[in-house]
Amino acid sequence: MLRKIRLSILTLFCVVSYSNLSGQKVVRYDLYVKDTTVNFTGKIKRAIAVNGQIPMPTLTFTEGDTAEIYVHNALDEETSMHWHGIFLPNQFDGVPNLTQMPIKPHTTHLYRFAIIQHGTHWYHSHSGLQEQIGMYGSMILLKRKDDTTFRKGIDDLPGIPIILSEWTNYKPENVHRMLHNATDWFAIKKGTTQSYFEAIQQGYLKTKLQNEWKRMNAMDVSDVYYDKFLINGANESTTPTFKANKIRLKISNGGASTNFWLTYAGGKITVVANDGNDVEPIEVDRLLIAVSETYDVIVSRPDTGSYQFLATAEDRTKSASIYLGDGIKHIAEPLPKLKYFEGMNMMNGMMKMNGNLDDMGMSMSLNQMDMNNVMYPEITGEKKSKKKQKTETHNHPKIKEDIVTLNYTMLKSPIKTSLPIDAPMKELKFELTGNMNRYVWSLDNKVISEADKILIHKGENIRIILYNNSMMRHPMHLHGHDFRLLNGQGDFAPLKNVVDIMPMETDTIEFNANAEGDWFFHCHILYHMMSGMGRVLTYENQAANPEIPNPKLARQKLFADDRKFHFMTNIALSTNGSDGEAMFGNTRWQIGEMWHMGYHAEHGFESETTIGKYFGKMQWWFPYIGFDFHYKKEGEPQKNIFDFMSSPKNIFGDETKTMFGQSSNKNNRHTGVIGVRYTLPLLIITDVRMDFSGFFRFQLSREDIPVSKRLRMSWLLNSDKEYLLGFRYIAEKNISISTHYDSDMGLGVGINFTY
């Protein structure tokens, strides 16, 4: 024991001596992670604060410092801390069960690494969904003034760290569950349902029918409805007074799933850095900052007045702002609402019947051609009359040339970024895949838990080609490295660690493999990452990570995220009985239970239990096995159904047998089944099955047809001569008023509870 103490003292002495001799400055931060409550929207909700604040404290270092950061976990759950965009030893990267084990409750973990770069970065929890409820903060790495890359008039301007985020009153775990269960509650809250009534009203019935014919749901540009958007933890704030007439804003998008449009009431925005790396100054009217990206921009502050710097969510539901200067407030022009049916029309033209995107002969990349232009009224004009709509082609919107929007081709590094010419090149290709119906996001149709680590050799150059074959943008982030984004700038291609890839785009990145370890490469939309959209890059023959004592156990825990099962249920209580369903599913598998229960014997009782697996890129195929219990005895005196459940012999009588070999009919069936469901055009579900007595059933059904913003219709028809027609009015997130006619149970009116 004494020997260990002496060795620890000697090690500490050597570290301190080396730091002093080399002139390094050790900068220490203590971060206390605690539960708290917040009230951003008039409701008190649980959040996680660090040092008593949201966002977390801004960490400031100068290149050449040594960071010493103690994370004190006062939570009753595990946590971690990832240093986004920072070059550091792999064991300090902060990805639980990959580069370290999670920080246990009520323990302290030390992150210690040299600061060998500069620029605007940020940090956040990489554990579960903690980032969504407060665990994000700015991390500013300053240049030394004697740095040869120091730019006078740019790097010496007064700077303001800005971190963008969003807030939802729902628990993030519930948000994630709702997304997997294909809820349209978020669309209702955002006003983006694109129902049949709205389509007819706006002259887009054909567009709506084409959309569903190709088995697509309504068009949207974001997944989640948020109650509030924040800049530095507030929806609206004012900066300190500066004497300088130019200010450098150091902006990080710490949102879990929101891209933001950035505009300024005081005029042009000059972009001078991206993802912590300098770029040649470029002047624009606006830019879209993707989830997890950072931008440094310079704005002018006129001598008098206060000018709004506006961050608007990409779906344009809400915004947040910060005012620069003092005096009379000058408001930035708000961005108008999106034209969703124009977007749906565009999407119809992009999507093939098999679910793949059709690039229509175009080579798209680098955000140059924003397909969402058709939805921007400030670009294509306000909604036109029906006659003009018919003559306008969705592929070629009339773009106003006077609005300059940043795209990746404009970014140019001030220094050469070319890779070593004598190193071999390894090329990797990935297709970004997924679907909104079941909320599965993947690379090459495989989630993280289904794919092996990607082996790379130290010293080789890595080129990754990414094609987005999904209908959502994906900001792909590489840990531990900066990459060159090939954008036509040759040797001066910009260095980044996040590339935002729009639908139908193909982008190419490359980097030199110079940092051993297991490095995460993933979509930074939090709910996409947790659903499995990522890979792990690992160096061959690398040394074992001392932070991972049991690699096999850590791997199992890492894979648990996208293998997690989500629960949903819908229970209807009506005047003619009760019916409902419950499902327990994950990326590929689903266990389901459906039931109908009449209050009287002639209404009968039916339940179907199934377990199956989804197949195909779009998961339209669902083979399953299960058990069917169905009882109805026509003409029997009315009795409470619970009387029958307590006396099974009255139901089956002398005919009760094992499920293998029992005679089966639609009114008296209790047997195993095997079948397959398939999603047809118009989102109709066909279900073909056979029970273990050889009885076949063919069924067609469609649920939740969006008649209007809140009214949904369902129908069912099968070869058992059963049919159903129902309507449901969505009153609240979990409550609906419903009516339906069922061939077994008759007409009923009641209330639905959905979870």
C-alpha cells in the first residue's frame, strides 16, 4: 500500500514538473451534475443542471493548455461527457461502453488531455437522452496571439459564445417511444398533418393520393414538436454592451434534433469558421446550422439601437433570439411558414415505388441544391392559385437571387488541408437508410448492433462516400478526427467534423488515420443515433483501452440502445364493448396483442397474439406466428362476458381440444396461426394467414387515415366476413373520442386511451 502511495506521489510530481518545464498551463474545471427542475413554459419539469445551470458552464482554454475536468455525478443514474470535435486520447472521448465505462451515480471521473487545437466547440452527455434535458455547453479554445494563423480584425474581436437548443415538456424517453410508434401528435401540434381535407382545400388531393400510393406519410422537415427554443438557456436575451462595432458570435447547435436558420436584423453575416476550423470569410444573408455543427460569424453592430440575431427552427414553428446593442429594438424579418404540400409534391417526384430515392439524373451534393426550396415562400413566393400551381414544376422553383444562403461549396480553408500523398487510400461507402413509419435509421440497412466494427490502419488515408437514400437530413459526426469535405476547393477543402447530408445528396469526406482507438461515427440527431444510425471505426492491432476492463460486456451495453423495445397501447371503451391493441417492438421484432370484447355473449370475445420480424429496407414485410382465440355464439342468452371467462367449459363444451387438430371456424377458434403482413400502396395492410387446423384468412385494413387535422378513419375487411369502419377524433395526446361499426359488436361510441 505504501509503495502504491509513493508511486502516485512520484507520478504526480513528474506530471507537475513536466507541465512547469514545458510551460503548459493546467486549467481545471469541476462539473457537478445534479437533478433539477426548470420552468421554461409555465410547467415545472425535470432537467439536469451542471454547476446549477442550463446550459452547462462555458469551458474556455487556450491552445497549449492542459484540460483537467472533474465530472462529479450527483445523479441517481449513470452519465458521461463527450468533448465534441476535440482531439484527445480515445479513453477520454466520453462515449460510454465504447471509450469508457459510464460514470456511476455519486462518483467522480477525471478527463485530462492536452489542448492541441483552437476554435468553437461544445460538450454534452453521451448517455441516453440526457443531452435533451440540459447536458450541453459551449467549449471555446482560444488561439495564442503568437499563432501564425492569428487573423487581426477577426480573432481579436470581442466574442460571445452562443449555444442553441430546444426544450420539450415531454420526457425524452417518451418522445423516443412516440417516434417509434408513428404518432402524429407532433404533426398536430406543429400544424403539419397534411390531411385529406387540407389537401382538397388547397387543391392538392392528387398529390396526397400519390403520396400515400407510394406508401409515404406526410412530409415534414423535423421529427419532434418542441415547446420552446433557447439561446444560452433563454428564449430571448440581450448581450453586454461592446465598444467595438463588430462582434464575433461563436455558435454551437446543441439541439437534440433541430436545425436552425440564422438571420440578423443588422444586415449581412460573415462566416469565418466552421466546426472549430478557420475558413476564408464569406458574406451571406443567412445560413442553416445543422444539429451539432458550430459556426463563427461576424456581425456589425450599428452605433445606436439593438439588433435581433434570430435562430428559427427549420420547421419554422418557433424561434429564439439574442439582441446585440442597446436602445430601440430592430426585429429580424420572421421566416414564413413552410408550404408543405409543395414539399409533398416534390417528395412524390423523388420517391420510387420500392422506397428508394430517384436522383432524376441530378448529381446533388454539398447543400448546393436545397430540395426544400419549393417550400420556402421567401424564395418561391406565397401560395399561388390552383391554376398557377398546375403549371409550376416542383423540380425547378423560381429562386430569388437576392437571398444569399450559405452552402458547403463556399467554405474554403485559408491553409492547405491535403492529405499525405505517400499514404495508401482506403475507401468506404455508406448508404444512409431508414423510414419514418417505424422510426428505424441505419447505414446500409444495418443499425449499430447489427454491424461489425470497421477496421482501419494507422497512417492510411480514409475516404468515406455517403449517399442519403432517406427523406431526412442527417448530420454525420466523426469523433476524434477532422475530415476534409471535398467541395471543389482542391488543396484548400474545409476541415469539419460534421457533414449535414440532405436527401438524395452524395458527399465525400476524407481524413488521415492518425489517432488510435474506437471512434464513433454517427448521425447527431439524438433520436436517430439512439435508433442505430452509426458505426464504430477502430484501428487494427491497437492497445487495449484501460477504461474498458470487460470489452464483451461493454459491447453488449453499447448495442442495447438500438435493441431497446418500445411499448404502445390503444384501449377503446365503447357503448358496445371494448377493443384495443398493445405492441412491444424494437428495430426488427414486434410482439402484438389485439382484442375485441363485447359486453354480451352474442358480441363474443376475440384476441390475437403475434410475434414477428420486419424485413426489407422499408420494413414492409412482417412474417409472424401467434395464437388466435375467437368465440362468438349467436343466439345465446345475454350474459356478462366475465361469466364465460370464469367458466371455460361453457364456452368450449365437449369440443375443446388442443390447438393442434382442433376444428376451426370464425366463431369458435383457439389455435396457433402463421402468417405474413405486407404494406400495399395507399398504406393498406394485407394479412394472409393460416391457423394450425388449416383454416385460411385473408384481410385488408388501414388505420389512422388523416381525414382532417384531428379526425382519423380506420377500416377492416376479411374473408371471415368481418368488417369494421371507425372514426377517431384526437382531443389530446393520449385521449380520443371514437365511434365505429363492427360486424361482431355493432355500433359503438366511446373514448380511446392511447399510450
